[in-house]
Amino acid sequence: MKSSARNQFAGKVAAIVTGPVNAEVEVTLDSGDRVVSVITAGSVRALGLREGSPVVALIKAPWVILLTDDTGLKTSARNHLRGTVSRLVKGAVNTEVSLQTDGGLTVNAIITNESVASLGLDVGLPASAIIKASHVILATGI
């Protein structure tokens, strides 16, 4: 499978909560990190998902929000991956930021250069990647 999504994380379905329209699928990634995806109940059936099913979680880098410090902020985003900034690649308008989690997962985010400056991002700084569950796409059969 080829995809333009910068973040492609292998894992296994840990739990599924199915409603009449949507389902919440919890995935334990090979790194030990956990992500939650909200997809349609029809997609759960079409993908043949059940506990233990191998999946790949796809997350486009522009969908990743970065947060620094423990500000005590509460968000509606289900996915909070904590780690350390491991790489910054500055462009004319945006910067690609790589965050390394304790489990060894590399999460890539694309944010504006202005945001990098206002957050004071630098290699070695602790940060969190915040991702809405609806932005986690699941793929199977890979």
C-alpha cells in the first residue's frame, strides 16, 4: 500500500464499541502507544475488524496538532501522544516537526513557522501530538 499520509502506524485492534452509525476502534500500536479511531459501523464490517485484527492507522501530518508544556488544557481530541521533538525541517511557510514517543513511535506534524516560534519548539523539547479520532483512518490487508 502506498499513501500520502506521513504517519502510518501498524498495530492491532484492542477494542471496538459499535453504535448505530459510527464505531470507536481502539488500536494498540506496535510501539505500545494507543490511538482511537472513529469510523462508520459499515466500515468496521467492510474491513472485517474484530479484536486482534491487524490494522494500519493513517494520519496526515497536517491533522496533527502540537502542544507544549503540561498546560492543563483539556481537549475533545481522543489521541494524545506524548514525546520529545526529534527533528525540525523548516520550509518557507511551514515546518515539519517529528516527535518521538517513549515507545519509539515517530509522529510527524506540519505546522506553520509562526506556530513553531510561538511554541518555542526545538529538538529535545517535550511535546504532545493531539489527533482527533475522526482523523485516524484505518486500513487492513496490508
